[in-house]
Amino acid sequence: MRDGIDNLLFNCIGAKAGDSLAIISEQGIGGYYSATLDGVVAAQARDRNLDVRIVSAPVFEEVSVFPDDVREAIEEADHTLFLSRIGDQVRFSELSKAGTTTICYALDEECFASPFCSAHYEFFIQFKNLINTAIFGVKEVIISCPSGTRLVGISPEDPGDDDTGEVSVKRFPMTVFRPVQANCFSGKIAITKWLCPTGSRIYELEGVLIDGVVFAIVEHGRIVEFEGGLKEVEIVRAHYNFVSTKFNLDADAIHSWHAGIHPQNGYVGLATDNLTRWSGSAFGNPQYLHFYTCGKNPPGEICISVFDPTVTVEGADFWRDGCLVFADSPAVRELQSNYPSMRELFDDPVTEFGLN
């Protein structure tokens, strides 16, 4: 695990010996994070001469203001590490502090002992930027999948190219490129398996299971109709009505989409055992693309999952049936050559991520 934790502390967070680190740890209802992960990370950080403080954070339905002890810890520390969903809930908010803030999507010690965490963070920052540049810039993008998704649109002009992109916290590991706004996309999205949460809010009945395929008919980034079997369409509509009413959201809006870029992002266990945990940690697998829906503001509240996606940009496949073929481009090959063993991680991707 040491390589994975060091990658987090130094390559991602940018800590130096003598710096202070606040670890905001989730009070363990639901078993989202490993109950011992905060102590393991703290112990190694102390071994690396960091001044570590652990603060437990309650689990809130939504977060607008930090609890006083969490806020004080963040304000006093050089670096803040969220081993709690409260960090994910504020990832689109402006955080006023001088130090760094990082949310960790590796949820247990097993993740930290794998290449998912030890693969060099800086490589994935540069890799993400290459994908941003290749997709954004007013280019035709076509998204399809074996279940019948067919969505066509034009990418926005400006991708941004900083380390955090569209969010106000660093993310570890880096598993996705910048979300592509959906307002210029039309067609249909095949909804299969489930609807799951986006991590913005935490509440009961965060997701529902789908038997078969329901198509979301999309016009310029808005869902205008659901098509499919009567029972399953009613399940989908009821969930959208429930969530949009509960939080006063635009049920038909699709904010954006993106796909996974980390070939080692797996998931142990079944997604259906805990959709909330799966949706918050497995989304970086290249076999997975997701849409942020139900809300005009990022990230929306309901996530539509697309499996084994094909993403074509200006006629060239970037993902093909869930395989990240963009990783074979000359620019990425050159980047991989600067990081020992990185190519092997793409040649032997993790395929198990909670579906079977």
C-alpha cells in the first residue's frame, strides 16, 4: 500500500515534510469507506513527517456549510484530504482556503494496494488533458453502445487544462476527463441495469434497478420522453419525479457526460449490493460512460449509466465497445514512455467492476 499512499500524498496532494494534513473521515454509517483507512493513511503520513489531524465528519443529505470542527481543521491545515463523501458533495463549490483540498475515490486498503492507486498521478493529469484537447473544440461527437444508445452532438470550444478542471478539489485517483456539456446533444440513451446517484446528495432510495432497456429520448440536452416497457418506464419516471420534487430540480435537464480513463479502476463485489458506493468509486473504468441528469447545475442528481460505450470524435473512435483506443494514439504512447510500466496497465486493463 505504501506506493499508493505516497502517490496520493506527494504526487497528488503535493505535501512536503513538515506540512500539516487534515484528514476528514466519514463517520462510518453504511460502510462506504473502510473504517480503518483513515488510520492507515495517517500512520504513513506521519512516517513521512507530516503533521496529521483526523476529524470525523457526519453524513449529511446535502452540504452548504461545514460543521465548525471540520471547517476549522480545513482552515488550519496546509492540506485537506477527504476520506468522506462530504468532500464529493462540495466538489463544485468554491472553497476559500489557502491550502490544497483533495477527495479520495479509493475506498479501502485493497484499492491502495493496487495499480489503481500506485499508477503515477501526474501521468493521469497529463492523459486527461490530452483527452480534453482531443474532444473539446467544436467537434462532432457520437456516443453509442450495444444496448442502442445513439447520441450526436458538438463539443464545447474550451476544455480547460488545469489539474482540477471543472471542480474545486483535486481528485485521487484521476479517473475521468472534463465533463462535456450536453446541451448540443440529441438522440437516445439506452438506460439499462439501474439509475444511480451522482454523489451530490445523500438520501434514501438513491437508485433504482431496471429490467431490460428504457430509452431516454433527448433533444438538445433535454429528456423529452422515455420509451420502453410500461412497467420499466414507470419505474424510471417515478424516480425522476421523486428526486426532482424532493430537491426542486429540472427533471428533464441533462447537464453533461464523461467516460472513464483509468484502466485499473475495478470494483470488488456487486454494484447492486450498494449502488451508492459503486457509483462513487467505479466510474473511472473505461467500460463505463455516464450522464449527469435531473438538474441544470452540476452535477445533476441522477446518473444514467452507459456500458461498453463507443465514442467517436470527428470520425475517429476514442472508445470502442468499452476499450479506450485513444490510449494507442501517438501522443499517449509518447506520454506513456515517460512513466515506467504505464503501458502495461493499459495493455492489461481491469475488466471486473461490479457488474457480475
